[in-house]
Amino acid sequence: MSRSETLFANAQKHIPGGVNSPVRAFKSVGGTPLFFKHAEGAYVVDEDDKRYVDYVGSWGPMILGHGHPQVLDAVRQQLEHGLSYGAPTALETEMADLVCKLVPSMEMVRMVNSGTEATMSAIRLARGCTGRDNIIKFEGCYHGHSDSLLVKAGSGALTQGVPSSAGVPANFARHTLTLPYNDLASVEKTLAAVGKEVACIIVEPVAGNMNCVPPAPGFLQGLRQLCNQHGVILIFDEVMTGFRVALGGAQAHYGVTPDLSTFGKIIGGGMPVGCFGGKREIMSCIAPLGPVYQAGTLSGNPLAMAAGLATLGLISRPGFHQELADYTTRMLQGLQERADAAGIPFVSTQAGGMFGLYFSGADSIVTFADVMASDAERFKRFFHLMLDGGVYLAPSAYEAGFTSIAHGDTELAITLDAAERAFAALKRA
Ligand code: PMP
């Protein structure tokens, strides 16, 4: 028995399913989840001492690679001064100023502890500020696990086959209107009918929780126009895309300005952080300035701010995001060539340093239906073959992959070697 197997068996005694977040359970790919004990640069190391090139990166935060010395130093320095004060710190202001500088649509920002808190609070703010109860989201998009947002959700919810969670009262769910991603006509029709009741549209500007689906040309621009027309607040959930697809996030990459944005992952450099913010006029509705309540004992935690500030500083250097995107493109091209050579129908998607892999004969992936039509069984076998070859992909056909700046030629070679063998094995199967 491997150590991961032993640890997983033990974990299940007191942790539901042995994991603290469902997708970690390997339920959709089968087998035993790997237990990690160390991570460095582009690699994670499991409890059996096997090293893997990591394309999960803690689901996005580790854009610098694991354990970047300057990030660790920043945390160590802050550590000497205590773990949490529950009172204002200069670090929080530094973080708020930096976020507003890097993302111009952010005029004010509130720090929270996770992406879930960020989106949940942004939705409450939109409702409180417009006096409207309904929200629009898109099928397959995941915005954390708050009640309003677990309706036809992506990510683990989709992977586990429960996109609409039990425990969400029907009376809550009826306020969440779910429309097809990349289908502007359906948004137009819905807003024409019930626009006056809609507080906000929340969207992943690149959908990263149903694998990876970039926005169709004009989709985000169209949402912006329709929101203006109907007095609806446009929220970009940039928890995944923020500081990744470009320094200024997807809104910079695609040139569309939302009213509110949510961030997480990279902004904490691996510590538990999120934030939401946007137009001053809207953010002024938040307590203590306004009537919409939102709070957090550990919000703006100094260790998390230190890790986040160091990370944002390092990724601000010119050329960083181009390098990240270039590695990702080279890797995807290499996979495509090898899949083609083996005669395996395969297509990939990319937005900067995030990507999607599909076992599909489709020319392109644009809709949720395109995603669902890809061969998830084949992905499952590919996932395990890649694992055998020393490459750790997201353990689900419905999650985006992430690269880091620590990924280079060595990691590319390991990845493509493993893929060549994996595609050949899939062909034989
Ligand atoms: N929004 C998006 C787009 C996400 O990808 C995620 C998590 N993957 C969340 C919100 C929720 O963030 P967290 O898991 O930190 O609560």
C-alpha cells in the first residue's frame, strides 16, 4: 500500500470523503488522491517521494511556482510581528492601493478570506445597492459555494454530478437565473423580459470551472452593453483569471470594464485570501459606509497580505505574462502534435497562463454543450497515464489547468514525453 493510500484511508475516518474540498477526492478520475508533503518551483512531491510537474498550482495561486523565496521571506518577516490583530494595518492599505493601480476598474476594495466570500459579498452588494433580488449567472460557471451561486454550477459541483446543491432552498434558487455561457441572445431576451428585477450578471470572463472556455468574440462586450441598458451591475468573477491572463486580469486582456470584480487565489500568493471591489459609488454601500453588511475576523490578515503583496510585486515585471503565455502555448502545441501523430481526437483552449484539454473532435470549444460532448472517460485514462509519467493535471475533465513561471524547458520535455507515451497507450486501448 502506498503512503497516500494509507493516509487516505485514515483521513476518511474523521473527514467527509477524506478531503476538505470535494474535487481533491479523485472521484471523477478514480483511484486514490495523492497526498502531498512538499512543493517547490514547478513541482509537487507526494508522500511516497514521487515528484510531479504540477499543472494545478493549488488551483491557480502558485503563478510564481511553489515556495518562491521572496514570497516566503515576506511571510517570514511578517511572522515575527504576529499572526493576526483584527485591526487595521498599513499592509492592507498597501494592498488596496496596489490592486486599484493594477486593475483600473477597482476604485475601492474590501479584502476577504476566499473567493467564495468575495462573490457572495459582491452579489449581496449588487442586490443591496439596486434593490433588486434576481441575479444572472451562466451554466458551468462556478463562483464559490454560497447558496445563490450553487445553481447549475461548475467545478467540483459539476465533477461530482451535483451542479445544483441539496440544501439550497428553492426560494433562494429561484432568484438565480442561469443562462448558457457565450450566448448573448439569451441574455438579451431575458433582460428584455425581466431586466428590472435583475441586480447583477456575474460571469467568469474566461470560464475555468467547466474545463477552460474563453469568451466568444463580443460576448463580454455585449454583456457590458446590456447591463448599461438595463441598469444591471456587471460583475467579473476574476478569482481564477485575475492577475493571470494578464496583470490587469481578463478585463484588461479583453478590454471590457465591469462594475464590480472579485479576486482570490493569486492575490494571496497561496494564503487564504479574496477581495471584491469596483466602482466607488457601489462600494460605498458597504458597511461601515452604507447599509450592506459584510465583515471578517481574519480579513486582511497580515501574513496573507505579505504573501500577496510579494507575489503581485514579482508578477508585475514587464514580460512576465507573455513568458507565462508562451510556455503554455508551446506546451499545448506539443500536446496537439503528439495527439495528432497518435490519431487521437484532441483540442485545447488557452487564455494566457490557463488552459483546457479536450478529447474531442470538435474544431473549437465554445459552449457548455461542447465541453460535455468531450470524452471524459478518455480524459480519465489520460490523467492516470500522465500521473505515471510524472505530470499532475487537475483530477477532473471540468477544471482548467494552470502554468507557472517556474515551468521551463525541462518541465516541457517531461510533459511532452509523458504525453507521447500516454497518447500511444490510449490508441492501443
Ligand atoms: N470563483 C471562481 C471563478 C473560482 O474559480 C473559485 C474557486 N475555484 C471561486 C470563485 C471560489 O473561490 P474559493 O475556493 O477560494 O472559495
